[in-house]
Amino acid sequence: MRRKKSFNEFKEITQAIQEQKERTLTPTLKTVHKTELKPPSNITDAKKSVLEPIGS
């Protein structure tokens, strides 16, 4: 019984993550589409700040 419960929990977590991804991706795609003609100048700085902690 315990094994089945953990599998159901895993399924619920996976589903929640999938829904969260869809929710966060949709507005991002819309924003990217809007700013396609005029990309923000600080986009490379934003990428650097995200990548630096991983490198160190």
C-alpha cells in the first residue's frame, strides 16, 4: 500500500510541476514576442548573472 501511495504522490507532484511550467512559459513567450523587435539591452547581463553562480 505504501508503494502505491508514494507513486500517486509522485504523479501529483509531476502534474503540479507540469502545470507550473505551462503557467510560467505562456507569459514568457508572450513577452518575448512583444519585445522581439526591440530586445532589452541588458539581456546579456541577465544571462551572466544567472550563469555565474553555477560556474563558481
